[in-house]
Amino acid sequence: MRRYFQFPKVEGEASRQAHADLPGGTYEREIGKEGFFGPASHLYHRHPPTGWTAFEGPLQPHAFDLTRATATHRSPWESPVLLHNAAVQIRYWRLNDNMPMLMRNGDGDQLLFLHAGGGEFYCDFGHLSLTTGDYVVIPRGTMWRIETNSPMELLMVEASNSSYTLPDKGLLGPHAIFDPAMLDTPRINARFSAQQSDTTPWQVEVKRRDAVSRISYPFNPLDAVGWHGDLSVVRINVRDIRPLMSHRYHLPPSAHTTFVAGRFVVCTFVPRPFETDSGALKVPFFHNNDDYDEVIFYHAGNFFSRDNIHPGMATLHPAGFTHGPHPKALGKALKQDKLATDEYAVMIDTRDPLEIGAPARALEWAGYVDSWKGG
């Protein structure tokens, strides 16, 4: 265990409770270690920390409009890598037709998030029907394919050389946020049996070390008649997630962690009531997140802390970039005009810096860094 210098102190004009009862006319900024898990201090500024007039250099934030990526691909390995490092690959995949081949990822577990559309998912473990808002966790080495019921748009997050696990929920107990009993697994059902064939040739595309090998069979290798064990594809929908809430304290985004991988976490923001305590912040607090790059994919609803962001966009805030609510949202920091948020979003916090792929650069909104001006 790391032994940081830890000696809680108060200096000057400050709040006794983080994220609540700020000194009048001040703006709170958190600076800390290990994301939101390590030691931290809260600074109280006279001006919004994002009130810049110019911002130059590689620490600039990025916003990508993925709705402009209109190309479709029958194979997920053909979809462009938007953001990546040694621990994660993030792709955006449009699939309009049934996949004519099977897939297998030898580089790590695969997470699919279905942003739009629906279809039928077949894998070694059986069959699942997919709908908008589904997360599907596919263990490394699993064969799978999708038949579309309507055109699909999927965010793909590969845990390169690692596995997805559930977060430690600590004092909340294992059933908070979502009960593990909510995780659906594929079924060996009539639909799965009907797709099996002893005579129809099939091909499997296997990705290993980012190179694709193709294996041909004279039959459909999804031919299991049953299975037992404690490793499987699992599915949960964002509408099955019951968020943590505090009416007197704005919780950090890490409280909404859904999956944990080797060097990153995946969090889910779903509708929740706003804080009701008169002194509690009702928007995210300013912070640097000095140890993690932060990616947010905006799925649905009104993104209460951001301006000019619509569903299908993604943002990247590099570690060390001070950020928080946009100016319009900042005006509602202590009083909201509605009772609850209505946003759905997926956040990926990576411990190592992300590289931006050329396909993402082509979709970038260059003026994103200026969207905080006027605060």
C-alpha cells in the first residue's frame, strides 16, 4: 500500500465539506491522486478554473462527432481504432447487415455497447437478443457473430491483454448499482440450434497482436449442445443500472464504475435525482484528474454539464486538463430547474495516455476547447 503524505488541514477561506457549502463567490477545484481514490485537496478560486481566453498546446481537450462516421463494416476488425494505448482500444462500429463470418479476439476481453439498433448475438455459449443500451462483455477467445434486426452502431472497448471484472462495491455490498443476478448469459435455445449446420462452410477471423488470421471450417463451429462453468458472455442494459445518489453531496464519477480492466475502468452515467441540499453542488466539480485520461461517449438524453454535445459524440480530456461544467451549466451549480438528470453516457478512464487515431482526427470538433470561454 502506498503511504502518501496525508495530513488533512484547512487554510484560509475554505469549505469544511468537499462539494458543499462553498465560500461565497468561489469555485471549487479538486486536485488529487489515483483518480478519485487517493488523497486530495480542494482549492477555492475567485474565478472558474476554465475561464481561459486562449489555450494552446497538446493538453487541449478533444471532441469527436462519431455520427459523421458513416462507413459500415461487416467485420469489427475493419472498423477504425479511434483511441488506443497498450491497455485499451476504442472503436466505433456500424453494422448494417448480418455478419458473414465469426469473430474471435485473442488480444483481450471485448466490451460492446449498443448505441443504436438491435440484433441477435450468437457465440460459443449460445444466443442473446440485443437492444439499444446493452453492454455485452465477451471473454477473450470466444467465437461470436451478430445478425442485425436493424442497423447497429456499437462502441467497442477492448481490454488488451486483460479481463473485465466487476468493481469492489465495498460498504455498499455486492448488490448495489446492479445485482449480479441481473447479468444475462446466452441460452442454448431453439434459435441457437437452428443456426447450426454440419454442411455450410464458415470462416472465423481471429485477431491476435492486431493481425487477423482466417480459419475455414466445412461446418458452423458454433455447434455446442451445452456448457457449464463460471466463465461466459454476459449482458446488462444501462436501464437496469440503479445509480448511487446522495441528496447532500455530489458523488465523484468513480462512484458509477460498471466494469474494471487492467489499466482502465468503464463507468455509466444514468438518470438520477439532483442533489436537494441547498449548499450541495449540483454539477460536477472542477478537477484535473491528473492520473487518468477521461473519455466520455454520449449515448442519450440531455448532458447537463456540457453545451453543444449531442448523442453519438465522444470527448477526450487528457490527464492534467482542468475541466468541469460548461458556463451555461455552471450557472445552475446550486439550483437546477428540474428534479433529475436524463442523460445516459459511458465513461472510460485510462491510467495511461491515449493516442488519437487518424480516423478520430477526421471527426474532431476543433472548437471544443473554446466551449468553456465566457465562464
